[in-house]
Amino acid sequence: MSTAELKKDLISRIANTDEPRIIEELHKLLDFELDNEPYKLNPEQQQRVSEAKAEYLAGNVLSEQQADEAIDQWLEEK
């Protein structure tokens, strides 16, 4: 399906829905995707990013396999 066809289909589906939640979510998604302004972190988010960078630089990282195993183990405990 071409981009033009996808647009027409999407417009039609939006016009025919009465579900406010779907329309609100689409609006949020478009706002987020089309916003050209850089995302601004709040102070708490900036602190978490700094902590994560420090952990990475200190070598405190897991391989994908290690992370998958840790997640699997955590899920089994639940």
C-alpha cells in the first residue's frame, strides 16, 4: 500500500471511529513524532541518565543474553 493510500485509509478509519481513547492516542503519537524540538528532560530524568552513563563507563553492563536470563529468572519468581 502506498503512502497516499495509507493516509486515505487512516483518515477514513479515524473519521469512522467514535472511540475517544483511540483518537487521543493517535493525537499524542503524532504530536510526539512530528515535534522537531529536542526532548527536554526534567531534573530527575537528567539524574537517572547521568547515573546510567556512570554505570556504563564503569563497566556495569549486561550482555543481551545475561539480561534475557535475568528477566527469565525474574519472571519465573513471579
